[in-house]
Amino acid sequence: MRSRAGLRDCRGQSLVEFALCTVLLVALIFAVLEFGRMMLVYTTIANGARIGARYAIVHGSDNSATTTQIKTAVNGYLKAGTINTAKATVSPNYPGKPDGTSSGCTDPGCLVTVKVTYQYDLLTHYFPLGSITFTSSSEGVITW
């Protein structure tokens, strides 16, 4: 059986264990929030590129979409996804037909590529991840 003097040596042990576990738990919670937000931002960027490509291919040769209209459509989608559009770069491109001819054409059968680049800003600077840039591109064929 232990004496009372032996119990006094362990009085602060639970406080130290709680402090260590709390620090680790808070770090884990921040990591889950940050990586979840990263996934949300990346999927929004990818879907924004798809929206831009779709906008360009739907507005075919009769009323071909300009670069400004495509950027406006993509930025409208990114704003709805709570992304700072000032940090987003939208680059629509009409490379031509799939065989590489007719560069810049907007006729049916021509390709359109929309590339969206976004400089990700960390929610917390708890993890030193540095600078993260998300890039996504989408390609489609003008249908009419």
C-alpha cells in the first residue's frame, strides 16, 4: 500500500498529460480544417474551369464567346464558391482543330481550353506549407 507521501509526487501528472493531449488535438483539428478547405478550393477551381469550357463550347460559331465573357462566367462561379477572384487567373484559349489546324478558330469542331490558376492562401499559418498554387484546365469541342 502506498503512503500519502508517494501520492504527492504524481499530483501534476494528469495536468501535463492533458496539456500534451490538448496541443495534439488542436493541431489535428487545424490540419483537418485546412486540408478540407484545400479540397473545397481545388474542386471549385476545377469546376470553374469546366464551367468556362462549357460556356465557350455552347456559344458556338453563331455567337462565339469572347475571352472576357468566359472570364466573367468563370469568375462568377468562383465568387459563389467563396474564392477571391483577384488571386485567380483565367486563361481561355482556342488552339484550333484537334489536328492542329486553324489556330484560334471558333467554328464547330474546334477545341477550346480554359485554364484556371489560383494562389491558395492558408486559413491558419500553423503549418508551414509555403506557397500553394492550384491549377486546373478543361477542354471541350465547340458543338454548334
